[in-house]
Amino acid sequence: PKQLGQVTQHTYIYVDDVDQHFEQAKGAGATILEPPEDQFYGDRRYGAEDPEGHHWYFAQHIRDVAPEDMQIPG
């Protein structure tokens, strides 16, 4: 990705405790793209970038949301 100058893929991984995972990644020097935040579709997630420029998203499912109740903020 850094060679191309753009992101070519995102990886989305579920973890048991996204806040703990975030703190561990941040403490290890990870490049954080987005801090943990609750999403409208029921996940809490954060984003990080690896040394090659790939974007990784780590999430924890925190609540079920019916499709008809999903509202994109804004």
C-alpha cells in the first residue's frame, strides 16, 4: 500500500475486549487511525495501520441492531 500510495484492503477482526486490545496496541507503538468508538451497526471498533500501510480494524460486538433500526450518523 505505501508503494501504491493508497489503501488496497481492510482487515476486520473481532476480539474479546477491544478497549484492552487498543491499549495494548497503542502501548506497543501502533499507528492508530481511529480510537475505539461505538458504531451504528452494533460494534465497538478501532483502526490501526501496519508498517506496510495496511489498515486493520479490531472490533467487539456490543449490541444487536435490527436492520430497520440502523441509522448512519450525520
